[in-house]
Amino acid sequence: MRMLTVLTILPLSISLQSHASTPSDVWVTLPTTMTSIALEQGATQVSTVTHSQLSMIKLPKSQLNEFSQAFHLHYHRLGGFMTFETEQQALANINSTAPHSKFVAPKIDQADKVNQLMPQLDANNIVTEIQKESANQNRFYKLKTGVTASDELFDTWKSLAKGWDKATVTQFSHRRFPQKSVELEIKGSKYPDKVVVIGAHLDSTAGSWTILNKRAPGADDDGSGIASETEVIRVLAENHIQPEYTLRFYGYAAEEGGLLGSREIVQSVKKEPVTILSAMQLDMTNFKGSDKDIIFEMDHTNSDFTHFLQTLIDTYQPNITYGTDQCGYACSDHASWDSIGAPAAMPFEAYMKDMNPNIHSKNDTLENSDPTGTDALHFSQLALSYLIEMGFE
């Protein structure tokens, strides 16, 4: 591990003053219990701004990826922090008291549509998409390889949506890094201002100092989530499904940098005259490390929404087993939606203690997860039933 430099900080209980920073600095919020990793790595200064068990640190932007890798290696967990451009934004996140919207579960009554569409989902297509994603040298959000990965996903989704009435595919440009997020929207015929969200992140990382020629296939993290999502898009598009509620599919940029892409997106969505009914995240779907097929993360998620998804499994995937776990603060992009009060959920491939040990390395390949795509197919099936049941009155 390389050394971190983590700077500045005042207790929240005293008057806060703005700290000097440059465009090369970023502010990070993280669990207070995890700030010790910086000391263990030889950081020269560490102190905390603490509120509700969260802290704030400042570090050079150039060390952000190294910081992320240190978290993964030390705590063996996903993510764990959010990154902000300014101290004020970070403080606003720590002090956020955004009210959480109540999730209202619809009556499960779309069996005819779900049962017609679900058998059309094909694990072979998921494998093909994972292979396509992981064929990139890496998909790192700061590099041209990450830009290329976004462009390729945009082209894939645009091709699938060709001829799908009311479907639009766009790229979302971010302010401080070149990789773009990708969005596919199918406008609701009856309730266009009520939006059902599903997403996965399109970037990958091989940890500290990911550079242009460093291999980061990201087959499972998160090529598998993108592939599971893309297969659902294919089936809905080929059947010209016209939902009554608007459906939005996201391929988020820069998740590995601290949920950078999804956080910028949700701040943009907050300005739209729409209501987010729910947001489901697919981050790693193709490695069965535990005795259950699907594990639902219960922290920074909506318990009623999660229960609804479990009920969908009971209804449409009775042979699938599931459990619950906690993934910690900001472990993936669902946390961005949760931060603005939207009902969020994250089904995951394993208990955290059993998660894929190959992620964030050159070894995150299809061969080291499920080469058949069967595990990822389970998540596509859940995603399809979710979108159909939420998409129709």
C-alpha cells in the first residue's frame, strides 16, 4: 500500500470555517471508524468532522483511487465513501436530513406480462455483454478507456432501443472527469412524471494508480450488473413494451471514485418536475460466494421496497433463495438515491464476507465468476419483474 496524505479538520461541535483547498483537492465523507486506515498507512495529519458516525477528510484528487483501493483491501468491502468537490458539499451531505419518501408497493398483478417476458431472458447474452465490457483494458473514469467504455454502452443501448417508441438514449456529461454516464428512458404513457429507476456502474478499477495500460477487466464489478441490466433492456425493447410509468436505466460513471457519477445525476434529477418511485442498483451479480442466490443490503436502503423485491422473488422465482446483509456507508450508487430520500434497494451476489475476492484487480474476469452467466440471469429476472410490476398500474 502507498501512503495517503489526509488533511485538516474541525469537530462539528465548534464553529466551522472554510479550509483552504485547490482544484486538485477533494473532500470525502466516510464512517468515522474508518478514518484510522489513513493513520495506519502513515498519513501525517488526520482529524475528523463527526456527525451521526460520519467524518470528513480532505485529500489530493490524485490519491483518490489509491484511497478507494486501501478501503477495499483493508476492510474487504465495497466503496465506503462519497467524494465532493467542496467542503460545503461534503458538510451538507453529513448534515443531510432529507425526508425519505414512503415506498408504496403496487399490487402484484402483472403475471401475464412477466411470465411472457421472463423466459426470453438469455444467460448467453449476459455472458456476451460481460465479455464485451471486460475486453476493454480498463474502464477507469479518468482515462480515455473509460470514455470509450461509455461510448460503447451508449451505442449498445441505442441499438437495442431503435424502433422502441418513446425510448431515448443519452449520455450525461460530468463536470470534473471525462467519462459520461449513460441513460435510457422509456417515457410512461399515463404517468410520465412518475419514474422507476434501475442502474449499474460502467466504470472499473484495478486499484492504486490505475493507468491507461493497466488491466482492470471488471467482469463482475460491475460488468455483470451492466450486462444484467442490458439483457432486460433487450427483452423489453424487442417486445415494444410501453409502460404507464416512466422507466429509467442508468449506466453510472465513476462509481469507484466515490459515487461521483450517480451523485451528480441525482442532484440533476432533483431539479426535474418528477417523482422517483424507486431506485434499484445492480452492482456485482455474477459470483455466488454464499449459500444464497441473492443477498439484499438493508442499510441505506428502503425496507419496504426491499420487501417488495423479495415478494417478487417468491412470486416469480420460487426456486431462488435470498438473505439479508449490510454493506456499509456508500457502498454503491443506490446510496446516492437514498441520500435524496428516494426509496432505494440493492440486491447483491453474496454476503459481504463472501464477496468476490478478485474485484479491483486484473483477476476480475468472467472465468473467475460464473462463465455461464446463470447467476447474473437471476438478477435480470428480478429486475424484469420489478420494472413490469412497477411500470404498470
